[in-house]
Amino acid sequence: MKYAVAIDVGGTNTRVALVNERLEITDRQQFSTNPENPGETLSKISEVIRDYGEKIVGVGMSCPGPLDLIHGQILTPPNLHGDWQHLFVARELSTLTGLPVYLNNDGNLAALAEAVAGEGKDYRYVQFLTVSTGIGSGFVIDRQIYQGAHGWANEVENTVMWEGGPCHGTILPGGIEGISSGTAITTRAKKAGLQVKHAGEVNNLAKSGNEVAEKIMTDAKLHLANFIAGIYNLTDPDIVILGGSVAIKIEGFVEEVEVLVKSKVYEAQRSFIKVRKSILNEDSGLIGAAYLAFSKEK
């Protein structure tokens, strides 16, 4: 049996998993990320890999973006600082482990997992969007991640959908993440004076008839549907899969978005529109990372 190692480096925690050829996670380790010192975190990762002692074909790695996917480099993530920034992390970890390391972002790797083991496994053209803390995305064609000319394909969070619209963090005003993400929904509600902790509570208020909450939820669904309709017009995917806490936990969210998308394309397209909820759990990024490593085996 061959194995791949899947790594998910986050600003708070790092996860390392051993995954077999059937894409089954056979071991999982987690430890705190040092957000200032990559040497400490990469050393811990290499120790875990060394302890596995299995026949490992390669390592798939997810790190916070933005990333230079062409050269395996971390650029300027907001939650990793110090020597992490501009680090050629794939090369560094490969030197430590003696294994090939393939870097990608969480959206692309989740999309890959959906395409090989999730709702998209029976399709060639698979679009994935995570609607959670932020908006992430990935597009997979014949089980290959589409990265674009410079590795920036599907970095969609800054796509302006509403001129002069809401924003948060470094997102441009009216960027899709500033409208439809869970963070955006909650932030807009709090600014409007609603006492809420997360997007699900905003949705509950909307269902109870609160007009402010209704407007915020309508905006989130409507602009997301506009965005997805644009994707269909541009790339014509077989399926669009929505993951993340907003899509998965808010009852009816995905179904309502699908209805809206169908209303925003040509009538002849409507039978092809498939907007579905992800069936994979939080391990989708690890599964995608492992598959990426297996797919690169010579």
C-alpha cells in the first residue's frame, strides 16, 4: 500500500495526515502553528513524517494565501508573519523530508477532493465554493486543478459584485466575500444593531420577520447567485458545489441560491444548472492534498 502525507498549515493549528491510496486517513496529528517562526513548525511536520515510516510517494500541502503556486511560495498571508512571508515553503519542507512537496491553497484542494471523492466525482468540470468565514474557490477539470497563467485562478474573494458595497478586512468594497461570507453577514448585522454571534443567528432573525436581517440574507444569496451565474456563463461547469458553514449549516441556503442562479441564465441553460451542498467534512482539504501528491507520482 502506498501513502501520501497531507498537510494543512493554518494560522493557529497545523494538521498532518497519513492517507492511503483509497484516500482513507489512517493517522492524523495536530499541533500549534508558530505564526512567526516557520522553522519550528516545519521541523515538527518533518518529525511526524519521519515517524510514519511508510512508503510515502509525496506530500500535498495547504497554506494560507496568497500563494505563488508556480514556485511553491507563501506570499503575504494575514495570519502568518515573520519569516513565513515570501518563504519558498515547498522547497524548504522538501529539503527537510527528502520528499516532493506540492503546495496549493485550501479552496483548490477542497475542490479537488470534491472532484475525486465528493459530489463532483461523476463529473469532468467541477466548481467548488466555500461560503464560510471567507469565500474560497477552486475549479477542477478532469481531476486537475485549474491554476491559470500565474497561479491566481479562482482567487475570487475580491470580485466586486456591488459597487460601493460592504467590505471587511482587505476585501474591496462590494467584493463577494464582503457580502456573502459568514463574516460579512455577521458584521453587517452587528453594524445594524442586531445582537448576533454568527450568520445562522442572522438567518433565524430573518425567518422570524426581522426586516434588517432579511435584507442582509437576501443580499448574501442574491449576489452569490449572480456570481455563480457568471461562472456558468464563463466556464460552463457540470456542477457547482457549495461548502463551508454558511452553505452547510443554514437550512435551505444552497437550494435557494440554485433557484436564483436558474433565474439569471438563459432558459436553455437552466436544465444544466446544478448547485449542490458538499457531502465532505472538514477533512476535504487533507483528502485533496493527498490526491494531489498521488497524482504527481511518476
